[in-house]
Amino acid sequence: MSIATLSETPQPPSPRTQRRTGRLFALTGAVVGVIYGYDTGSISGALVFLSRDFHLTEAEKGLVNSILVFGSIVGALIGGKLADALGRKSAMLIVAGSYAVFVALSAVAPNVVVLDVVRFLLGVAIGISIVAAPLYIAESTPARIRGASVATYQVATVAGIVVTYFVNWGLSGGGHWRWMLGLSAIPAALVMIPLFRLPDTPRWYVLKGRTERAVEVMATTDPDVDARAEVAAVRAALAEQSGGSANSLLRKPYARAALFVVGLGFFCQITGINAVTYYSPQIFEEMGFTGDGQNFLLPSFVQLASLAATVLAILVIDRLGRRAVLLSGIGTMVTMLAVLTAVFSTGDLHGATTWVGFGAILLFTAAFNFGFGSLIWVYASEAFPAQLRSTGASVMLTADLVANLLIAQFFPSLMAWAGAAWTFAGLGLLALAALVFASAFAPETKGRQLEEIQGYWTNGGRWPAPAPAAQTPAPEAAL
């Protein structure tokens, strides 16, 4: 029987069917994350060999790396509008198709100019994906597992980077950089198959006035809520909001939320994680490791530790809460950057000192993925009400990508000019500032419905006090 009005609740499917549907949403988003991670990390190995084939200067090497980030900034800026206009699902289909086309083209690029153009377009697709994919997952999963479900995207991203490093290591003997860049075209094409079968998110259907469809989808994905009542709450929350533009983020009550997401996005990258992702062979060479074997294989073990840390974050994020995971991760980053500063300050890297430096890089990267790496997707997808959610995610991730661009473009020059010790000391100070910022502004959203979280911001960064329970008169004493 079709749904005629919102007041008619569809017959809910079995809990087993609901769990299976929820897993399919998360799994599909995760596959997109694997491809994103692979495409982000693949250039680290390929650049060593394509630089020789194309006879690149140092400036051209930097552009090959940073042009992807330029494109990602453009993609993040338009990703929110695209996800609102066409839907979270349609945006994901565009991303998957673009991944398949552009990575294939990058693998057959005849010269560096064509490679730069294709990597810019691939970056645009990446920018859209890091807005659309976490939204797609967050708006389709129950509140009790939403943190873990969205953090799964980070697990997938790290898994993609791990695969990249092992592929780079395996192909480094023959210098097969075209295969390094192009292999992800296959899974990108295949992920479109489940995407065609899945619906869009209930909250997007409400955003477009399709409440009947929203109730149907809500009933198939969330066994913890009454589908009719939840859709009514989403619709009521939307009715209280006006507009979804970036200007809305600068006005009360969401200016504080905008400050938080922009700050978190910027600190996430400016503390140096992608210096390790993009330039790990150079960093390990600076530490005293030699040969392509070590300098391609050691980053693989670093990323395996990061993968384990991200899985751990998924297991505890909905138990310990967002703040505990975020602050402990950043605090560990601060400590490891201090260790790296001390290691590089010795000036004579060999023996045990070299391995202490390797351990610090490993723990720094793992701590990032446990805290920042997992939580940025969670906060990007749940900090705002539905009307502003995609816009807020775009703003947050744009700040993240701007910082990423600064690291990608200037980290090698900074290492050459100031030296490794001062470079890592500067990153340590930025990580300490990030710890102070997150401690002051990050809310604890564990277990809260997405529509409930807006009350935190409208109440000046404090959770509203619960309404007092109605008091039942005491029974009269027996005579």
C-alpha cells in the first residue's frame, strides 16, 4: 500500500533488513573513501618516477602534487550546493564516475601539462566526495551508531592509502607510475552499481518536500525511531530555518558553529599530516633511511598502524564520546612532534635515534587518524541542521583543504630552509594550539539526533537543560 499522507506510517521492515540496508549505505560510502585515499596517496610513489620520465623541475613537482588540492578546494566549495540540488546519492554517482574517468586519463597522460589538467579535475571530484560521502552516511544511519558509521569513511580512506603504499612498493622496481595512478579506475566504476540501487537520504527527501518518500526510507534504515515522528521532527526543524547559504553561517545562532568547523578543518591539516602522506620518502631519507625499498615500504607500515588506530576509533567513538577521542588524539600528536623535534635536533641520525624517529612518525600518524582523521567527518556531517548541513560541511572542508594546500606546497621548501627540527617544532606549536581550540569549542554529540544538535548552538554552545518532568501528586495517606 502506498503512503498517502505523512500520518500514515509504513509497515517497517524486519530489523535484519534494516541492519542490512544500513550496512549497505555505510559500505558504499566506504568504498568511495578507499578510492579517495588511494588517489590521494598514489602520487607519493608515482612522483619519484614520473619526474624522471617528464624531466620535472622542483617547481613542477610541487605543482603536480598541489594541483590536486586546488581542484579539491573547488570541489568542496561546490559540493554542498551539488549535494543539495541533485541529492547526496546523485553527487556520489558523479564522484564515482569522475574518479573512474580521470584516474584512467592520468595513467595515460602524454606530458605533465595534460597530467596537471586531469589531476585538477580529479581534485574537483575528490572535493565533492569529501562533502557528499559523509553526509550520505550520516543522514542514513541511526544516531546510536552514526559516529562509528561516519568514521568508517576515514577507515576506508586510510585503507586506500595503505593499499597505495604497498602498490607503490610492489611497482617501484619497474618504475610503473602509470599503473600506480590508474588502478583505482576499476573499483570507482564498480561502486556505481550499488549506488544506483540505493535511495537518497531521508533528510534530503524532506529538504525537497518529498515527505512520503522520506518516511519510506526512514522506515527501512533506522529501527530506533518512529519513522513518521522522526520525519515530522526533521520537517519542523527545517521550517524553523531560512536559507542554506554561507552567509547564514555568519549570523546567530550558527556563527559559533561556523567558527568551530572552520577552525577544526584548518587545524586538522595545518598540523602536518599530509606532509607525511605526500613526502614520507623524503622524510625517511632525511632520517637516514636509504634505498627505494625502505623508503617505500616503511610508509606502508606507518599507514597500517594508522588503519588500526582508525578502527579503534570506530569501536570507541560512540562509547567514550567525540571529545575524549579527539582530544586524546591531538594530545598524542603534540607529544610525537616534540619527539621528532628532539630527534632531528641531534644532527646525527643513525642507529637507535633513527628508529625512535620512525616510531614517532608512526604514532603521530596513528594519533591523527584516531582523533582528527575520524572526527572531522563526524563533525562535518552533524554540526548543523539539515538546511545548513551541506553548506557547513563545504565550508569546513574548504578550510581543511586550504591548510592542506599550504602543507603540500611549502613543506619541502620549509624543510630545506629552516631544517627538519624547526619545521617539526613549528608543527608542534600548531598542534598545541589545535588542542586548546578543540578543548574550548568541540561539543559532545554522542547519541544525539541530528535535529537535536542544533539546540547546542542556539543555546550559546551549551546543551539546553532538559524539560522538568511532570510531577505526579502523592497519594493521600490512608486514614
